[in-house]
Amino acid sequence: MKFKFGNTLLELLVALSIFAVMAVIAYSGLNTILMVRAQVDQQASQLAQLQMAFTWLANDIEQYIARPYRDEYGQTQFSLQGTYSSLELTRAGWHNPAQQPRSTLQRVNYYLDRNTLWRAYFRVLDRAQNTEPIKLELLSAVTELHFRFLDDQQQWHEEWPPTKEMGATISKQPSPSPPLTLIAIEVTLKVTQWGRLPRLLRVPKMYSPLSPVPIPNTSESSEAPAVDSSNFQKSPPAAP
């Protein structure tokens, strides 16, 4: 009896079909792994941005110093001004390793624009009309930015200074009660992926930012003046 060796056409087609099915399964599995990896990397990147945004906020608020400033129109403004959706304050501890001719105080502003959280700061404290802010994008996919302000009477405010306190300070009328002191700021970010994320940040214990504080005279508005630290009850911690 003679045996025939080799594969028939049908056997070859079956083998190719099995190989094709296995290749499709392997490709689908690899594609799924790559997609999951991309999603994990994206979430990790967004989480890192979120942590960095809260770190910026915490550092600036913890370095807050009650030093008013002059705006571009020469008007004296409060050292800390906050609304429902924005926060602007003066902070200390701005590193100057190159010993540039500038102050170690910095004016920073947090606001939401087109679903993006921004941090803006100015190179000088007392501004001129041509002073432009330097903007830093902190976090995207933010649908809501909300600030609340807690005073030493354990009362929450949607803005700071409160309307009554601001009016009394501007009009220089005596108030029947001592001025309020800000002790904490609640920051709430609503992010598309994680929802609402509140964070309560402590404000350094100083005298009330509503109390009148003289601004040192300076001949050049482009250079921020030094601040006499003896006016403060407690110096802010060093910047990280």
C-alpha cells in the first residue's frame, strides 16, 4: 500500500482559518491592553494635575500676608479679595535665588476660564497701567470653581471682605463690633471625571486684613516695596 504525504487544500484552508482567528483574538487583546494603558496614563496625568492645582492653592493661601496693593489706577486694594468664583491675594516667600531687584511678595489670582483653572501672578506688587500678568494653566475639564470664606465667628461668606465690612472700611466709619478675621478658605473644584472635590485650607493667623495698613511710599510703581515685618503678629511659613 502506498501512502500519500502532504496537505490537501481543505486542510490548508482550515489551518489558515484557525491562524486568522487566533491573530484576530491576539490583536483584539493587545488593542484592549493599549487602550486601557492609555486611559490609565490619562487618568494618572489628570490626577497629577489635580494634586498640583491643590498644592498651588494651599501654598499660596498658607503664605498669605496682609499687605494691600495699589492697582493700575493708583487705588489701594485689599490684601485678599475673593468672590464665588475667583480669589486674589498677596503672598510672601517668593524665592529670588538670582537676587533680582524685586520684592519677595507676589500678587496671585485664581480664576476659571473656558473650563480651565488658571493661576496668574504679577512681577510687581503695586501695578502700573501696562503691567501684564503671567498666566499658568493648572487644570482642564473644570466645570465649576467655588470659594467660601470662614471668619473667626464661624460664619461662612460667599465673598471676602464681606459687603458690610468692606463698606465700613471704605467709608472709614467706626464699626460697633471688631473687624472680622479670615481663618479658612474652602475651595471646591468640580471636575468632569471626579465630580465635586472640596478642600478646606487654613489662613495664617494675622491681624484682620480689613484693618487699615499703610503702603510704603515708592517712587517707582514697577518695583514692589519692602514690608515691615514688625506689623504682623506671626510671620508666614517659608515657601516650599
